[in-house]
Amino acid sequence: MSDDQHDEEQTRDDFADAVNMTASQLKEWLDTDESKEVGQKPDGGGESTGHESGRHIVAILEKKQGDYTDDDYAHMRKVVGYVARHLKQEPKGDSHDSKWRWSLMNWGHDPEK
């Protein structure tokens, strides 16, 4: 196995560990007001970075592994990093209806699963 194949395999494994929502669960979540409420938006409003990421994650989840592009692998690595960093920032108390959880869910990770 070449180094590139190993890196891609590691990326897929890490992505599968980070993203615990199915494509259909994530699609349904991205349609909610809560999903659209959280995250950093470009100047002037528009779609948040996390919401846009969620749409890319859905597209990745719906593809066959052999159809992944370099951009998909780059996004998978970005998702893994975001989820790992964000999980360390868990708020005290009940986080069920928190912007922290909603933001993670935009990135395909539901901390309650």
C-alpha cells in the first residue's frame, strides 16, 4: 500500500469516527431553523461555514469510496479536526438544545449518539 493510499484510508477511518449521522439524518437536520441559526457567516450574512460543510458531508456520504475527490479528502480532514476541537469545548450542564451541539451536528456529529 502506498503512502497516499494509507493516508486516504486513515482519513476515511477518522471521518467515519467523527461523523456519526447518516446522510438522511444530516439532510433532515440541515433543514431546521436551529441548524441555520448557528455558525460563522460571511460578512453580510448568508450560509454559515458549518451549514455549508454539512451539505458537503452529505455529498461525501452519498458517494462511493472510489468516487472521492481530493477536495472530498481535504474536507474530510477538515471535519475531523473541527469535531475533535469542538468536542473539547463542551459546555457545562444540559447541552441538548445548545448552539454547541447544533454546530457539531452541522458538521455531522451528534454528541448525544
